[in-house]
Amino acid sequence: MDITKLTALELGRQIRAGGVSVREAVEAHLAVIREKENDYHCYITVRKEEALSRADAVQEGILSGQYTSPLAGVPVAVKDNICTKAVRTTCASKILGDFVPPYDAAVVERLTAAGMVMLGKTNMDEFAMGSTTETSYFGVTKNPWDITRVPGGSSGGSAAAVAAGEAGIALGSDTGGSIRQPSAFCGVTGIKPTYGTVSRYGLIAYASSLDGIGPVGKDVADCAALLSLISGGDRRDSTSVPQDRFDYMGALKGDVRGMRIGIPKGYFQAGLDAQVADAVLAAAKVLKEKGALLSEFDLDAVDYAVPAYYVIASAEASSNLSRYDGVKYGFCAPDHKDLQEMYKRTRTEGFGDEVKRRMMIGAFVLSSGYYDAYYNKALKVRALIRQSFDRAFENCDLILGPTAPTTAMKLGESLSDPLKMYLGDIYTVAVNLAGLPAISLPCGCDDQGLPIGLQLIGKPFGERDILRAAYCYEQETGGAFCGRC
Ligand code: GLN
């Protein structure tokens, strides 16, 4: 049996049944890391020794009844913008290159309390800005399906680690698609939960009104299990919904009879790769055959989602990233002659090009002469987008479409043309602007053998609907994840 090919829930079951020890589970994944990491570079930091000693402690905890979670003992990878106590957390930036947080993010506390074993911190686009994991200060991550291609981004390290068997399951973050798009590119499943479902305490902020943490797993059930574990209220994040943990496992019933699924016509126009369109529409047909009711509709205002997103996200980023000045923590440029020069050199040397571009756009759209023309206008567009989703959900329970317009691009292709990269976020960013939940799961491959992602978007707190439909599709098709890479 290859432990690294098991789903996280199956591995958890075997561990609880005594068939696999936690140490064996961790060692199996570390062996893949040893073998593949030079090619793939999924991680910024691997915690080999710590993971092994934690494995033994968790084993005891499972035997003594301390850990009863279905994911107890499962090796997990955590995106490097999520704070981990005493473990370097870089955001893939030089400016936080030696930052060691003094506390754990809320989600990390929950993984620990459930007896999961953290293997390390995954690579990402710098400060989660990007769609390819190429803007990382620590070098690019390669797509395990084809190492000449990007894994997507910004959670490319997490998605590639799960696809390659370098982690049993992972956490990512999604501000405008960063869980869903790399999941699509790497042939794995990822969920961006409703805004407020998972605490952002300890998530290093990019754009606070859009940011969210979610699971990346081998299949729908794995994601549902990890989401159940990390969701729930937290008074340290004022935007988290004050509720007990949500239980998503009950939604996995395999039945979509009578479920109303809306397909936005505009999603299938110019710009969408024909093979992606075919695979996504074929997936819709599978759900129809299982009893779902399909209908087409116009999702207006969404045409303006990409510009509105980049205005709002950059504005929030320019404010959030002003804290990195060389004084409080992180990198500080040496040999400065006065305070001004220290600020300037620290930020000039500490941030990469894409992050600087966003901060400049953000400062511009917030400046007094342009605030109304750009930032305020974008907020109005955001309200309209929310309304068009609200209207759509009067007639349907969920919305089906592609996750990304293409499959994984060649490395280097999009770095020279940032605008093109931004346009690739067309199907994901509106979901964040409206705060909705969405899942991406594999629905086939193109003629290059590259995975295609199907996206299902739910009503606010409609995670159960999208999980039910996703699970039904996966059961029906036998799960497109085949671990081929
Ligand atoms: N690609 C988008 C961006 O660059 C989304 C990133 C994200 O979700 N963190 O902003």
C-alpha cells in the first residue's frame, strides 16, 4: 500500500484502526518530499525532525483517546502566510524572510488540537499576490503533472504538495481564487468558504475584506472534513461568524435530485478554452442525469469583477503592507543613514515587483484626486455584483462554471504580461467580492493531459449545497483525481 496515495480520511481511518502508525504516515510523506522536492519545490520550510517527534506524541494521544478526530495523525502542509508559533512564516517575501511568529493562527491551533501533524510551510506567490506561484522570493513551484508548467497560485505550493503526495492534505488561502485555481491546475479539490466561516486570526493580511482560509485535498470528503475542523467562530477575528463548528460531512449524500443549478451564459464566451468548456458542460450533464435541474441565466455586473477586484484588493494591500517598514519585525536594510532612508531601502529591497505594483495601484486609487473615480466606483460595482448573485440565487441553489479559463500555463509565460494574468482570475474573483463559498474539483483533462477544474458556487453559508453536488459528481465519475503525477 502506498500511504501517500490514500485520501486523508482513509489514512486517518487506517491510523485509528492501527494499520498504519502516525510515524509511518509522516515518514512516507517525508520520503516523497526527499525524492521530489528538488523538482517541485512545494515547500519553503520542511519540519522533518519536529514532524517525526510530533508523530510519536500524536500516536500516544490517539491510543489514550485524546485525539478522536477523523484526521488525527494525518500529515498536513500549511501555506506560508498562516502564522505558526516558532516556525518561520515568510509570506514568500524577503521582507518576512526571517519572521518567526510568537503565536499560532486560529486554524493552526485547531489542526493541533485535532492531532494533525504539520510537515511544513508551503510556497506561494509573494503576499498571495499572483496566480502562478512565480512571484515567490524563494523560487517557483512546478506543477507535478508537468514540470514545465506553473501549479497556479497563489496557493501553488499547497496544491502541488497534495497532488504530488508531499502532504496528505493542506491549507491554502483565497483572496481572489488562490485556493480554487491552483487546485484546478494541479488536479486536486479546494474550497473557499463563505467569508466569516473560518477565522482569519493569524492569516497575514493581503486584502482583509476578501481573504479567507480553506482546505486543499485529494477529494471532496477530505476537504469537507478539514473544513469542518477549521470552521467556527473566533472572538479574535471580528468578522468570523459567532457559531460553533460547522459540520459538513452530513452533506456528502450523493444525491442532487431537484437541486437547481444555474449556468451563467457569459461564462462560456470568448476567452474560455474550448476543452475546458466541454469538460465543464459535460460535468453539468452528469449532474443533470442525477436529477439536478439546469438552467442558463445572465450574471450581469460580473463582467466588471476583475477591474473592481484589482482596485479593491490593491487598495487594501497598500494599507495592510504599510506595516512592513523595517522597524517592528522582518527584514531591515542595513547601513542606512537615517530613518527615511531605512524605510525606503527596506521596502525597495524587501518587496518584489508584483507586490510593489499592487501597492502603487492601491495608493493611487486611494489618493484624494482619484478615490471617487476608482476606489468608490469599485465598491459600487462590488455591491452590484453581490446583488446579481442574490438575484441569481432566487432561482437556483448553486452556480456551475469553470474555475479558470485555461489549464496550467507554461512557466514564465504570464510574468511578462501581468494584465493577462489578472484576466485569468475572471471566474474566481467575483466570488470573493460577494463573500460566497465555492469549490473547485477536477472534471477531466485536456489533450495535453492537464487537469481541468469545475467550480461550484454557493449561496452565503451554502457550503453544504456545493459539497453535496461536488460529492455526487465525484461519486458518479469515480473521482477524476488519479494521482498520475
Ligand atoms: N490571483 C489573484 C491575485 O493575484 C488572487 C490571489 C489570491 O487569491 N490570493 O490577487
